[in-house]
Amino acid sequence: MASHLRFVGRTVMVQNGNVDAAFGALNRILAQDGVTEAVRRSRYFEKPSRARRRRAFEACRRVYCAEMGRRVAFLARSSRQDPWLGC
């Protein structure tokens, strides 16, 4: 059962025979998981130096996005005090 749990999140039900909408939803889920990128990358050989550069870029992007998300959440929090009370 535990081996099948990862596929439950990728299961898309076809409603009212609308296969195109279900296909679009499945493509969106697979793109968010990075499956389509991995398939495209594995289609051709990637030189080790390019793989290192890509992995380093992805790591830097993760760090940058996490930091920017933290900053935006800090500025957008609702419990923040007004810095200019007298104005």
C-alpha cells in the first residue's frame, strides 16, 4: 500500500467524459513535480560539467526563492505594527 501512495496524488479522474481537462490537469501535476523536465533531460546525454552547472543553478534558485518568500511573508504579515504612528 505504501508504494502506491505516491501515485494517489497524481491520479486524475475524468468527469463527464471530458478527457482534455483531465489530461491538462495531469500535465499540470506532472510539471509541478518536475517529471516532464526529468524526462526531457534524460532524452539526451548531459555532459557532467553541464549537469554540475545545472544542479548548482537549481540550488541557488531554491535558496533565492526561499529567501524571497520569507521576506515577502515578513512584509505581508498582518500582525505588523505601524512604523509611523504619528503620521
